[in-house]
Amino acid sequence: MPGTGGEFSEQAFQPSAKPFTLDNVSKNDKLAEIARSQHPRILGTYGGEYSDPKLERMVAKVVGRLTFDPDNPNQTYRITILDSPNVNAFALPGGYLYVTRGLLALATDSAELAAVLAHEMGHVTANHGIERQRKEAEEALAGQVVSDVLGGGNTDANAALVRGKLRLAQFSRNQELEADAIGIRTIGRAGFDPYAAARFLQAMAAYGNLRSVSGASDSSLDFLASHPNAPQRIDLAMRHARQFGQPGIGDTDREAFLKGIDGLLFGDKPEEGFIRGTTFLHPKLGIGFSVPDGFVIDNSAAAVTATGPGDTAIRFDGVAIDQSVALEDYLRSGWVAGLDPASVQAGTIGGRPGAFAKARADGWQFDVAVVRDGGQVYRLLTAAPATSAALEPAARAVSGSFHFLSASEKAALKPLRVRVVTVGGGDTAGTLAAQMTGVDRKLELFQVINGLSAGESVRPGDKVKIITDR
């Protein structure tokens, strides 16, 4: 059995230049047709494919070991690594597996990656996707009946349909537990450490706690959102693992995993801008600004947002505006709800033409600042409760820090990457965490991505992950 003495030829599991291809799948395979239709949407949602041959070989080798499953010998799988910082993995009917680079950065060894992939394979093996599609079809039919009968005017009925749709958007708890059991059995038979599943569930819980403080790019795209995580689930995973023996059995293949992820992009892609503590920098747009201490920045495709104390929030985005339109006229054009026309005034931001205004609506007060850069207008919106005194200082801090980057500043900006380092004789978790750049809560993040509990020490000679732009 693989992992219990047998050796693999890594060449046998090398991916093609494109990790995911559908051309070699039978056109008559209905499951493949489903995958074919969904694949472009998944790529669009998760930032496309992440290309790194070294990483792809490592992941393919793990998948290769898992395919030697006597329960399902005829099932084949194709893997795509998604270029997303979110922590997620999922499968489509027909055997198509997806894993994000964010999940690869969180896992600590090959066994944990195997546990996640085997869980998703479990959904395929148990036909959960087919069952979910059948339920979705039933739900759609029921929805049409309700709509026809009620004419769409019954708010409670419509709300119930929406809740039903959300329930069907993820696997049921029983399906998740069934996939856990199948996955742990699969990795155990493949010779991987069966306790890796419980370890990764704990890592996700720790990451979730850290994220709730430090922010995340889009939690709806995370494994944490679609896979319920509870102490009881971890206990069940431990119980399944004990069927193979006591902790310490099985392969972790940690060294091969760490070699595979060394250099992995971490966090936002360069074309989406960089978050560095309380500062946002975008080399392609050539702009930067800072938010006050205590605010957490979140970068998404639509906008950059930041949340702070007392329900104060900041939003940054940009729109194309004809250069013949004065910025004061643009502010008055109707896109700002509750605008106070008397508050509109011209000014400068970052040495460029700008304009400012105030607005009030629905118990909130707003400060709006816009700045022109050729045909592009950047918008800075700060919001606070109507009774808050925090609006003005927060808004002025943001607009006052807004600036255009010089060529040297843009050239100096580099993306964050996972780097694997060897623990030296005088190193501690604290000293290694201090080497990390571009991230908040360095010690806590170091512990989470290395599977360390609070206070757990590192040993000389161990290999650990740090996050740095070097």
C-alpha cells in the first residue's frame, strides 16, 4: 500500500502545463459537462489558476497517493490550484478538485493537505454533489410554484425560499461528517497520518479566531464558511483516526510539503494592491493611503474597506469620469445619498485636484473625498454613526495620507511569500515571528501557520514557515 513501504515515481503524477483540462474528458459524461460549465465561473471567482510547477508536483503527488483507494478504484481526479488567498478546497461531480493557495499556506504538512483533499473526494465518492443538485432542482420547482401562486408578493414566503437556497448552497452537516469519515479512512489507507484531519480542523479554528480580529478578504469564499467547524467534529475526527492506532502513526511527509510551498504567494496579488499594517499601497494604480491605528483593512476586487472602533468604516474605490466634469459637480450628481450641497468644496489631495463633502442618511454621517488622476477619480468615503465624534479625525487622517507613489516606491513594493527557514540555536517562536514583514499579529500568525499552540517552543534544526516580502 502506498505510504506503507511502496514507493511512487513522482513523474507519474506530474501535472500538465495547465493543471486542469477538460478536453480529454468524454463529451458524453454528464458529470464532466457540469464541471465544464462551472469551471470558468470558479476561476473567475477565485482569481484564476496559480501556476508553480514545483507546487503542482507536490500537490499532484499527494493526490496520486490518495487515488489508490480500494473503495473507489475507478474514480479519477483532476486538481486545480486556485490563485486566491482564501482558505478553501472543494470538488465538482466527476472528480474535479480545487484547492486555494491560501489553504496550502495554512497547512503544515502533506498529511493535512491529504486530509482536506480526501474529505472533498469523499463528497464525490458519496455522490453528495448529485444529491445536492437534485435538492436544488426540487427547491427551484417549489419556488416556481410559490411564485406562481403568490405572485411574488408574499415577503415571508420569498424570505423562506431565500433561506432554503442558502441551506442548499453548502453540504449538510451529515454529509460533512460522512465526508470526514471517508476522508480519514482514505488517508489512513494511503499511509498518511490519520490524525492530520483533526489537526487541520484545529488549525482552521485558530485561523478563524485570528481572522476575526485581523480581517479577511472575503469570508464567504472560505472553507470556514462552507464547512462547519466545531469541537464535536474534531472529537469525531480523532475517534476515526484512532481506528488506525495511536498518534504518531502514518506519514506526514512534511519536508516534501514545505519544499513545495516555499516561495508560495501569500495574501493579495500584486495587481490587487498590498496591505501593510494600516497602509494600503497599489503599485499598478500608483497610489497609497493609511487608516488610523485600530482599523483593519480588507482588500477585495470591488473596493478596499477598513473597519475601526465605534462602527467607523472607510471605503476606497475608483471610477472613470470625463475630465471635463468638475469634481464639485460630480459630488452633486446624485451618487451620494443625503448629500449636504452647502458642504461641497474644492481642495487638493496628494497634490492633485480634489473635492470634499458631507452627507447624512439613516442614522449615519459621511465624509466624502474625491481626487482626480487623469480620467480616473478615486473616492474615499468615511462613515460613522450620526452621534459619533470619530468621523472628522478618521476622514482627515485618510485623505491627508493619500499620496501618489514615486517610481522608486512602486519598484520597492514586493508581494508577500511563504518562506521556509531552519530554526537556529538561539531562535524562538518570537524571534522568528519578528522576521516576518507586511502582516499584523506576527506571533499569532506564525503559530497558526506552523501548527504551534500558544507557548509551544521551536527546536533547532526544525523547518518553519515565515511570511516575508524578501
